[in-house]
Amino acid sequence: MPVQRADARRNYARLLAVAAQEVAAHGADASLEQIARTAGVGSATVRRHFPSRHALLEAVFRERVEALCTHAHDLTGRPDTRAALLEWLSAVTASAATIRGLAIALNRDLTADPGAVHEHCATAQLTEAGEPLVRRAAAAGELTPGVTVTDVLALITGIALATEHHPDPAAEADRLLALTLAGVSPRP
């Protein structure tokens, strides 16, 4: 990777900070032109650093997604496979519900043409990180047969999208996750 000039590094950092503020305020569809204006650069500079909206969103959410992946890795060795999986699902749900734009970005990843999603996208990272937790819980009989990490990420994304405008999105998302995990029609 070529070394960036100092002004390019400053532009990138400024763009990323402004983009994070704009995404927090306006969601995943924040205006790239407004981000450029607020950062004091041209739209070509935004596109040079972030060739697509998807690349911009990935950069904005990178730290949080990496923290969720690290959390999954830390939980993988726990003896109670169900508790480990549920703790991680709760953390992902809380992040997706409270970090504006993250659920939409995850949903776009989940519904995109497989050729359009590249290996560094948030959903791919979360899938890879959560797979061992799902696999271990399934092997222990703690998960309905056939449930995949993709399934649980889709459920989490749906819950986060449904609670985005709730007065307390984290609490409501947590309640809906618990309801999902318990089932709406449990058998006696």
C-alpha cells in the first residue's frame, strides 16, 4: 500500500469524522456532497477516499464492527455455548439498534448481490466472527437445527430497523430479541 501524503491523511481523517457525524444525524443515506462541504473538500476528494457509499459506511462503522468481532472471539471458548451466543447477539443487536445507519448498512450487505459484497464488509466480518459461536451452540443442541449465523444476523437487522425510531431503541431491540429467542408460540 502506498504511503499517503500528510494532507491526504488529514483529509481522510476529517472526512471520516464528518461522515460519522452525518451518518449519526441522517443515517446511512447521508449526503456525500454535504459531507464534502462540511469537511471543506471537493466531492472528488470524498470519492477518491471512499469510492462508494458502501466504502464510506464501512469506514464509519469499522471500529464498532471490529469490537463486535473481538467480542465474538473472546466468547468462543466459553463452556456455556448458549450463553456465549446470546451475549454476542445482544451486543450486536444493541449496536445495530443504537448506531444510526448500521442496521441499514447490514441489511444492504445481507440483500446485495453476492458479487457486490466484498470480503471486508461489516456483514462478512460479523458472519465470520459469529460462525464459531453458532456452530458450537448448534453442536451442543442449544440451537434449532439448520439455523445459521446469516439467519440470526438477518433477525438482528430486522429488529434494529424496526426499533430505529423508538424512544429507547436499545431497550426495545433487547426486548424483541428476547421475544425472538423465546419464540412467539412456545410449545409446552
